[in-house]
Amino acid sequence: MERKKYVIVTAGGTGTRMGSQLPKQFLELEGIPILRRTLECFLRAVPDIHVITVLPEAHLSYWRQYCLRENFTCPQRLVRGGFTRFHSVRNALQYVPDGVLVAVHDGVRPLITPEKVQELFRAAEEAPAVIPVLPVTDTLKVLEKKGGVLVSTGTQIDRSRIYGAQTPQVFQSEGLKAAYSRQYDPLFTDDASVAESYGIPLTFLEGERFNLKITTPEDLLFAKAILHQSLPV
């Protein structure tokens, strides 16, 4: 029997790097807010999914009003964001029961495909933690600042072994909730790092190159170009 499916969409940031007064998750991508596009990806993939949206406390009312005004009928529980992403996810996990699958996804990754979401959920039926990754294509340099100048440390990195983690990261809920019951550690940079430090084995699947995280104005331009390329003629 398949487990019920939940998604925690983390959109609790203020988006200072975007240079906009409005947090980046609410900026429009081809006339539709980035956050709405993200939520719609999951609704298309799993129509009966349980949605938990984490937002800055100051913008909870803003999002409620948008959904009402635009008739965006996405049943969702709104949760106040925490001091860090770790605290935001922990706040949301209070509303996730044991015995289900829970995806955690960045609210500013609106170009994930429904097919990839479905693939990750299928894998999580058997594996306690499923993480999408992509190989790093740039040559990597380990540098440090000396007198305000970047200099090489002489450390060489084998690029073939380095992968970048994406979201959604999908977990069997009881394990992730247990992992998040501990104190915060600055080394917890994503949900996979929290789970792995608790001893939960990770399963890795190939991610999607266009699953872009929009954090800067340049990212928004790239996302628009990708969206235009994928729209039907």
C-alpha cells in the first residue's frame, strides 16, 4: 500500500540577493508568482498531495490574500518560517504524521517537472531518503583570502566525484522527524545533511539541469528563457 504524500515548500526567506522589496518567492515569472508555479508542479504530479507552505511571518497575510484574489485553490497549511531553514522545516514537520512520504522543496525552484517528482516519490517507497543530484561541471578551486586577495591553497579536487544536491528531497516521514528532533548545527545545509548525520542512509537519483534555484536577477532571466523554451509553440 502506497504511503500518503506530503510536501513542505520552504519559502521563508526575504530574498535580499534579488534586490527587490518583495521576497523573491512572490515575484512573477511570466505573469505567475514563482511560489505558485512551484506549488502547481506538485499538484500536477500528485493531485491529492498535502501541501505545507513555509512563509515569512510578515507575508502570511499577503499570500492568503493573493490566493483568495486569484482563486488559487491549493489546499495548504501555512506555517511561519524560522530563524534558519532548519528551523523552518522543523516547524513544518509538526504537521506531518508518521508513516507518510514527505518531500522538502525550495519554493524558488519552480521548474522541477512533475515526472521527476513522481520518480522521487516512487523511490522513497523503498528508500528512507532520496536525493536528486547533478554532477558538477566546472573545474573547482580551493582558495583562501590573504590580505584581501584570493590565493590557491594547492588543494586539488577530483571533479568526477563532486555532485550538487537539489530539491525536492523525499523522506519516509518518521525518520526525518526523528532527525530534526535534535539541536541545530550550522553544518545542516539541507535536509539530506540532517538525515545523514542521524544515520539515515541516502539514495541518490539524477536530478534535472533546469531545476534552477532562483535567487538573483540573473537566475530569473535564465528561468524565463527556460520557460519560453519549454512552452508549446
